Amino acid sequence: GTDVVAHAGGELTGSHIDEVLPSPYHEYVRLLNRTTLERALPVYSSSLYHDQGNFVNGITYRLLMPLAGGPNGTTAMLFICQFWQRRDDTGAWSGDWRSVAPEIRVIAAPGPR
């Protein structure tokens, strides 16, 4: 809630992602959502975050988790946790910001023991 407003630069409640995200980033976020829904498994992602140059670039880390509740136990909703590290923040990551590549990892269910 509060962090989203601070990082996005405005209130986004009730908005759709295609209304608030620039096109390439919007498609990346849709890919994350689709992957989580289709695989019905948690998905981890990290990528650079910028809003068309409106504030300093940073890295955003996400964990998307499918929630059952649809017909026959299908995924009906997503629970998403997101964390931002701005370029000027001190934190766990340091390095050349130009070298950051998007990462998407499906977290597979553990196999039988």
C-alpha cells in the first residue's frame, strides 16, 4: 500500500496495470501473472523498475503466489509481495545497474520423499 504509492508517485487503487505501467514493463508484469496462473506455482522475479523516467531507477523483487478458489480448485487470485530497492538506497544489492537483467523463476513443488 504505502510503499506502492511512494514508489509509483501516486495512488493506484482501482487502476489496472495497463493504465499505470509503460508498455514494455506492463507486458513483463502480465507475463509474471500469466505464468503464475497457468503453472499454479509461486513465481519469483527481479527486474529494474522505472516509471518512464519519473523517478530514480531501482530494482524490484516480487513473489507471486497462486490462490485457489476457482472452479475445481483452480487458481482464482494471486497474492503478490513486492519490495523495491532504489538506486540510492543502501541494501543487499550493489553493483553496476546497467548489468541488471530481468529474472523469472518458477518455484517448483518439492518432489516426493
